[in-house]
Amino acid sequence: MPVWIQMNLSKLSARFNILKRKLAPYRWLVFWGSVVAAVAAAGIVIVKVIFPLASAAGNYLFKPLSTISILKDPAGALKSNDGRTNILILGRGGASHEAPDLTDTMIVLSIRLKDKQVSSVSIPRDIWINSMKAKINSAYYYGEKKQPGGGLILVRDAVFQVTDLPIHYAVLVDFDGFKKAIDLVGGVEVEVKRRFTDEKYPIENSDPSGFGRTSEFSSKENTGPSEKQIYQTVSFEAGWQHMDGDTALRFSRSRYSADPEEGSDFARSKRQQQILVSLALKIKQKETALNAERVKQLRRIFDDYTETDLGEDEMLALGRIGIGINLQGIQQVSLDEGTKEEPGLLINPPTSKYGQWVLEPRAGDWEEVHKYINSQLL
């Protein structure tokens, strides 16, 4: 190799090393920006996307040209349609629950790439999908049963049917990991807006739905344990409270309060977002952000409890975009039954129609829902 080429390569290598050292102090800004962005718009998984990003960013410090390209034009590294990237966030009970693959939290984050505006669309878990002959929260279960990796494929298709939003990426998180993350940072501070009591909060490893591991969604009559064995009572007083992982999980998953303002999936979604914002704020505090060992443990938790089809380039790009997202400007879109005075887009048909309690479009098909969602997106 000519000497002049060797000299130029040596200079280029030295410049890359200098660039790598300059970028190092700022690498975590990408992570925290991603936390703030995702948490505001989403559901339970948000922090799960962030810490795989840490590993990716570390690797890219050794490939500075690729890193600079992604940080300069993050949108170019992402799949999109009409200038939007849509990410499906899924939360499931995990191994400690009798129906570990039911995704009871389903939220679509729709990011408008040109100005980093984000809308979040909450998908009720009881929506009936005709093509599956089942509720939407069982799509991941049936997909995985058919073939490994089929869960995210099937649930993405089901959500597309409801929303008409092409799902470019999906992130699945176990609630067990969410709980461990909160405990690791020392708990979170949460404001309980209204006092409520839930006398039917499921005990771990019980099967109140009848959809246990052994039943595999059987329609046979459940002759299992009594209510005392599968339910516990949880209560929350109004005001600011310090919550550990267990308490935060109960607060964010409760949906059977006699108070109509709190006893629904729709109220539960709002509480989940409260917990996520609180967790994001706690992670950003210097006691966590500057604690290398704690950050390492958080990354391990999130790696262990997350499944996603996002690649390393795409996670790094999302982190970069996340820095510019306005936390207070997130548009939240909900689908519900509404009230007698103002009917919503969904209805609960007689149980005899499907043999179980479900939600379906009031208009008979999803076209009206598609138009509503499209009109609400920022």
C-alpha cells in the first residue's frame, strides 16, 4: 500500500478517535430524550425502547460515519408512510401471570417526522377481530402459537384493521420488567387524582379470566378457584403517593372500581401514562442518570423483558428524534363507547353474539373509526 494512503488512513483514524471522545459525553442525551418522548405518548413499554438504544449507541461510537449520518437525518433510517412512522407498544402480563401472552395494553405512537409531533392512539383490549374470531388482545398469543415470531406479525395486522395505520415497528414488554425497573430506581412519585377501590384485582398466578396456560382459551366452564383465591382488594387515596413497583403496577392495571370514572380500561390507560411519566422523570434524575451501575442494571432489565423488531439503526434514530419532541404537545386519541348523550365509536353487543363480552364498531365496519383517527392525528 502506498505510503501516502497509509498516512491518510492514519490521519482519518486519529480524527475518528477524537470524534468518538467528543461524542461520548453526549451519548446519554439520546437515551433520555427518547425516554421523555416515548413516555409521553405511550403505554407501558416506553422505557423498554430506550435502553436497547444504549447498547446500539455504544456500538456506533466505533462507526462514526454511520452514527453521524443517522443523527443528522434520523428520519431517513426509519420506515414511514406519508411522512409518519407508527410504532405499536404492547404490554403483557408475563411469566408470573396465568395468561402471559395476552397484550392488555396496546398503544400506537404515530410520529410526524417533519416536525416531531406525536399522537398516541389507545386500542381497547376487548375489540373483536372478525378475521381472527377472537379479541384483539389475543392476537399475539395466537400468532406465537402458529410460529415463533408470528405474534408481532399478527397483532400488527389486527391493529391495522382497526386503525388503518400501517404499523412499521412493534415493541412488546412484560409487566414484570416494568415493576423491577421502578424498584431499581427507588420507586416513583404519583398523584392519585381520585380515590378508588378495586375489589377484583387479580392475584398473581391466578386465572380470573379463565384463559389459563392449561385451558388455552378454552370455552369450557371454569371450575377453578373461588373469588377469594384469585382476587384481592386494592385501594388508593387521593393525593401524592410514593409507589414501589408492586403498588405502581396495581395502580396502572386496576380496572374494576365501582367508581365509573376509574373502573374502565380507558381510565386505566390514563393511569398507566401517569406511571410512565413518573418513571421517566426518576430515570432522568442524576441519582440514576449518573449512576453507571444502576444504568447497567436497567439496561439488563429492559433487554430481558423486551421483544421488538426495531433494529439498532432504527432505535438510535428514534432516540435522536425523541430529543425534539414536546412532552406537553402529545395528542392522545381514545376509542370508547361514549355516553348516552354522546355515543362513542364502539358498542358492546349482546354476549350471545360472540359468546363473550366484546367491543365492535358502532357503524358496523371500521371506516368511521379510520376517519376519526385520521382527523385526530397531529
